[in-house]
Amino acid sequence: MLQTDSYFEQTNTGESRWWSWIAVTWLAFLGWMIFQIILLMPLGGIAAMTQPPLTDALSAAFENSATTELSQILSGISAICGLGVTGAVMVILLTSGLVRKVAGGLAGAGILICLLTSTLASRGSDSSEIMNVFTQIMGASPIAFVLFLLTFPAGLIALYIGQTRIHKRSLTSLHTAALKFRWVRVGQGFLLTWIVLGAFAFGAESLGIIEVRYIFAGGNFWIYAFVSLLFIPFQSAAEEIVFRGYFNQGLTHIFKSKWVAFAITSFAFMALHLSNPEALEGAASGTLPIVMSGYFFFGFAMCLVVWIDDGLETAIGIHAGNNCFAAIILNYENSVLPTPSVFLTGTDPVKDSVSTVLVLATLVAIIWYVRNGSKRRVL
């Protein structure tokens, strides 16, 4: 059974005018923000029930993260622009013709201003302590960890509504160019990633490149392992659907170039992880560009896998396999995934970047070979 069209050409059907991408992107962002607030709101109460000292630590972290006057002004501008963009998007959806185009242009400019002002505002505050306490709460309670992971797929609700109601395309066309979602390829990507990561970790430890400590202690390990295997794939799938799926399809349609889209979405994926503990540590030590390069390479490699595979299935499997391997088998110090793993290793920005490139290159090469290069066929 052959697919009917290339994955990046799915946008040739339905509503694909530029204003529709702006509207759906903003609605999806608002949906993600709303569900994030709802799902993370109970963390304070969970901390009080599991480890009460963390409640005081969380309050102190918010107090210590006081922003400068300039950052408060920038945050205010960002909030006002956000309200303006929301209004403009409503105008886009309710009007037509020139009014819609003007509203679309204003909404696009507003989104850019929001991104710029919010980024500049964040520089005037220290969120590292807050993130550290949040990580401790997730490490103390599997329920908190589940709520954190669910913020990602919950954000897809608004995107899916926009995909079907505004773009007037099927959800399948967002996920794959095949006639139906290929679950077997998700499993293939997951298993392949565990094999490659396991082989590289074993080889690096044997050669003395990294130091691996055996820390398995049972107990909570089994709970977190179950939670990780059950919920991390949803988190990973959400990121792939948004970045390698929706944004890649939209930017390819607008710029008429997959490679421009791949570069933009890879940078955006990298920016998404700027609040991770390793990123904050890299900023403090002056190694942030090296640390973040790994996220860019990962994003670009997944773009290549989607291009080879004509769908998101294998990329979702690789992403889920990578995150589950870290959460369950070999985690690293100061990880954003506060789970009790079997082994633990330290971090070295240079070594980690090199190993990331080698692992990704190996995965892409294997997928290229297995899928017969650019000949995309459905299993």
C-alpha cells in the first residue's frame, strides 16, 4: 500500500493561506498555556503532601526571582501584545478579504513582538531556582511528574481543532503521508534508539570516555519507570507533531523550501529547552552555545527522519526512545527528568555534543538505509 502524497505536500489541500497558519499557531499557543497553568497548579499542594519543606522552597524561589523594573515593563508589553494578537485572530476568523489580511499582518507582528519582549524580560529574572524546586517536586511525586508530562499532549487539543476546523484537513495528514498512522514504525524507532544509545554508552564507558555509576535501588524506580514508559511517549509525540509536523509543513508551504523550514524549526526546538536545568547551568558556566547545540542537532536530525520516512512515526519513536532511555536506563546529573534510573553519569558539554552528533548520525544513517534512501514506502 503506497501513500498518496509527500508529507510536506499535505498542505496543498484544505485552507493554507498565510493567515490561517498565524491564527492556528496562536490558538494552539493559548491552549497550551491554559492547560499548562491548569495541570501545574496542583504542584504546590502535592509538595505539601509529599515533602512539606518543598512548599517553603517554592515560595522562596518565587520571591528570589524578583524581576527588574525593565523586565516588568517588557512583560507588560508582552501581555498587552498577547491580548492584541488574540483580538486580531478573532477578527481573522470572523471576517474576510482586506480586513482579514490586515488583521493577519497585525497578528503576525504582534506575535514577533511578544516573543522578543518575553525573551528580553526573562533575562531580567532568575528562574533557575524555581525550575530546580519544580524538578524536586516531580522527583518526590510520580503524580507531579505525570502532570508535567501531560502539559505537552494537552496543548495539542487546540492545534487539532485548528487543523480540522480552520485548515480543514484531516489529523492523519498532520501525522503522516500514509493512508493511516504506521504504529509499527514508532516501535521500530523506539527500539532502534535504545540499541544505539545502549551501544554508545557501553562503548564510551569501556573506553573511559564517560563514568557510569550503578544506582539502581528498586522502590520508586518501578513506579517512575512505568510512568515514563506510559506518558513520556505522549510528551515526545507532542513535540514532534508541533515542530517536525505542523511548523515544518507550514513553513515549507510558505517558504517553498524544506531546508529553510528545517533550520527554523530546529532553532525553535532549541529555544524551547532554554529553561532546562542543563541550559541554565550552561548559561552560568559560559557553555550555553555548546549545550544547546545538541538540541538543534536533534531537531534537525528528526526533520531528516521525517523527510526520509514521509511521516512523523519513526521520529516520534526515536524521540520517545531517547527520553525513556534517559529516564529509565542512563540518566545524567541535573536532568530535567528527575527519575530514579539504573545508571547515572555526569555531564560534559563538549563530550555530550560530540556523542549527540554521533548517535544522531548513526540513527539517521540506519533509517536512510532501511527505508531505501528517499524511496518512501509504507510497511
